Amino acid sequence: MTVLGIAHAQPDESNIEHLLDLQCAEVYEPLLWCNIQPRRDVWNWTDLDAQFELEKHYGIKSTRYITHTPNWASGVNPKNCKYPSNSYPPRSMVHFEEFCRALAKRYPGREWCIWAEPDNHPPRETDSIIRWASTPRVYSKMLQIGYEAMKTADQTCRVGMGALVGATLNGIHRQVVHGEDKADHTRFFDAVLRDGGGNFCDFIPIDLFCYGYGGVRNFIMGFRKLREIMHKHGVTKPIWISETGAKITRSGEGPTEEDFDREYFNHQFVTEQTLAGYLLYAYRMCVELNIEKMFWVGLVNSERGLVNRKGRKLLTYDVFKMIQLTKGSI
């Protein structure tokens, strides 16, 4: 049965009661390399230690995706670079190897992902949303080094590829870049598998969204496209949906002109009721397609998630709780 969790829940004492009420035992959260190792000889473990202790106390397990290269490792001047400075790879993969080995050794028995949306690379609508300012080949090498370093330090850990967003960007409504419909981000995944990346991951996470990107059809189209690429290269690893969801309108009712994000993905907002229906639809599809885990984006959030910033539980909250209570009959 597909595990249902929450992405970007940010568990702390202010929201832990919601996670317990929802019987949510798994979350998917970022781990910023630049915060843990701000300089090569400086390691800040305090905050992460505290987060993991809180999770352990309440019986919650987090999968952490490594992201944000420190400037000292990339050599990039944040005041003079085309893309976000944290999206550039390290100049020497030795630095990343050391970081991954230290991480897995300190926190054994966990699940990790190597980067966040590495196929979210140029060209995009705006340079500021780039997550990987390099090539598939460089990422493939980084994936291999991170995987081998973590497995050497802890044979019990599981290491996933960086969550792929290409299927979302290339759904029914193709991504438009500078007025032209030309970007195919699924080629990144194809190139990584061609370079042997499928040998250096235990699972493949996908950030696969729906409304605003072509409707529910894109959920199926996205699966099909990526599985075709996997089949082409003989890769049979488990698939996760590491992020899915949509944004609700400001009123919670039918969308108006202001509820259309033209800058970011041409993303159309949906009603609160539609969003709740999509959560049930997405989970049922994951069960049917034998997806290992599915993470809904957001716990407390005014645009999507389960609880708005005023503390009101949205319809998605009730659907999430219903799924947890009736697993096996959906």
C-alpha cells in the first residue's frame, strides 16, 4: 500500500498536533548543505540534531533531500552569477563526497535524495527558479559520488535520485520559454539514465503536479513518459511522488483573473473542493500504479496544503485523514 506523507511539513511543536491527528508518519523535507557546512572546516549539526530528535519523539520519519551548494564549494560569487548561486555544482566532487559520508555516518538508517529537481535547469521562464545550473552528466557524477559515499558510511540507508520535475513541465500544456514552446526537460532524466544513473539510486522521486499543467491527464502522462524512459534503459527502481498538489484560489471558490500565476508555470489556481478531490484522485492512482510513497505539498499554507495560515482546516485535511483511516479499501 502506498505510503501517504506530507512534503514541506516543517514539523515543530507548533504543528505537530496536526501531524499526529492526521496519522502522518512520514515527511519529505529539504536539507541545505550550505547551512550544515557554511565553510569547509565548519559543521553546524545543532539544528538538524534537534529536528531529528523531535521526529523520533513523535514517531515521525523524514526523508531529506540534499540541496544548496555552499558558495565556498561552488566558487560562485552570489553577486555575479546568472542563476541562483546555490544551484551550481561544487568545483570538486571531493567536497560533496565528504559531506555525504559525514551525513550518513551521523544519521544512520535514513532515506536521502541527491538534490532537488536537478532537471529544473536552463532554459526556464525566469533564471531565478533554476535549481541545477549544470549538465546531466555532471549531475550523474554527483549522484554516483553521493550514493557511494553514503552507502560506504551506512549500508542501511536508502539513497534516491533528485526529485524530477520534467514530467510536470512537459505535460499537456508544454512549458513556454521566452515565448517559444521548446523546452523538453524529460531529456535530462533520459541522459542521466544513459550515463548509468539508474545504478546509483534506490528509488526515483518525481515532483508531479496536476492542475494548471494540463489537468488530471498530466498525472497519467507524466507517469507514462518517465516509465517509458526507465524501460528504455532497463531501470526498474521504485517510484515516489515526492511532491504533488495545487494552489487554491484566494477565495476558495472559482478562480478569477488574479488567480492565475502567469510568471511561474502558467499555473492556474483551483477551488478548495477541486483540490480535495485531486488529493483523493492522486492517491488512488498511486495505489493503482504501485507507487511506493506519495507526499502532498504543504501542511500549513494559504495557497495549498491542509491547513491555512489562519488555522482553518481545509477540505484536503479531511480527505487526507479519511485516506489514512481507510487504507486498504481505496
